[in-house]
Amino acid sequence: MQVRSRDAAEAFTTLDGSTIRVLLDGPQAGAKNQSLAEATLDPGQATMRHRHPRSEEIYFFLSGGGAMEVDGERREVGVGDAVLIPAGARHELTAGSEGARFLCCCAPPYSDDDTLFD
């Protein structure tokens, strides 16, 4: 069994501009097909629009929210909302006035080389 405390996960800034804590990530955590991270954005902060050709993502909002765009479709999201981001879909999130804190599950696991800004 693999268990990792959020407090043991060091925060860092990703290529898209969000701050994340990797909770479980690929083979080193025993998860061969997925990864899980907690991401945060400050109020009004936005990720850079990007896509992942191989990875499908699910965002689940824990606090705050904002405007989510997936392949040109834009919607307001907030606490309790889950967003499916298909592999290859261009996406970005602009946090609202309370910022945004969400879980990000990637399958296959997240990798920088699968993050494109085109």
C-alpha cells in the first residue's frame, strides 16, 4: 500500500504556472497508469493554455474555482465540480476571487514532455 501525506509533498510551480504538490506519481509510487496532484492558483491567476497529447486529466475542485476553458468551451467551476479534460484538448483555468485549489488526476501519469503550448 502506498500512502503519502499532503504535508510530505513539496510544492513547486509547473510549466503551466500552477503550484502543485504531487501526491502519487507513476511507478515510483506504485501507480503505473495515473498520477494525482493538488494544484493551487492565487486569486485571478491563470494557467497558460496548453494540452497533453497523451494524458487525459480530471480536475476536482476542493475550494475556490474560476473560469475553465476546454477546447474553446468556457464554464464557471467551483467546489465539488469535476472537469474532464480529454487527451489533446487545449485547456486553461483562470482562478476567481478566492483562488482555486483542486485535485488533478492524469492518466497516463503527468510528464513535462507531454505538455505543449501551441
